[in-house]
Amino acid sequence: MKYFLIILIIVLLGVGIFAYTYEFAEENFDKKVIGLCILTFSFIWMPLFIYHRYKNKKKEDFILTKDKLKEMNDFARKE
């Protein structure tokens, strides 16, 4: 999954840069390609990256509870 994400981001950046610099025969084709790259990045690459990054984490570690707030306040007072 890690290598797939790396390859996908390189391909998206490469196609986006190529579409930005190359002049196509059709008038707005470069804007369509760049828009497609941005949509692919937003709706395919980013959710895959977030899933890959947090798939083995506990959800409770990211939820702010009263106990964690108390721990943070106690830690701040010690300093």
C-alpha cells in the first residue's frame, strides 16, 4: 500500500505538471487534465493515505475525554 501511494502521487504530480507545461490542440484540455488530477488526489489518494496511516490505531486515542483533559491540565500545571 505504501508503494502504491508513492507511485500514485508521483504519477498525479507528473501528469499535472505535464498538462500545465504542454500546449494541447484542444483549448481547455490542459485545465481538464489538471482538474482530473486534483479530483483524483482529493477523492482517491487522500482517503487511501488516511486509511493507510491510521488503520492500526485505536479510535480512543484520538477522542478527547474528561480524563484526558484532566491529564493535560495536570501536566500543564507541573511545568
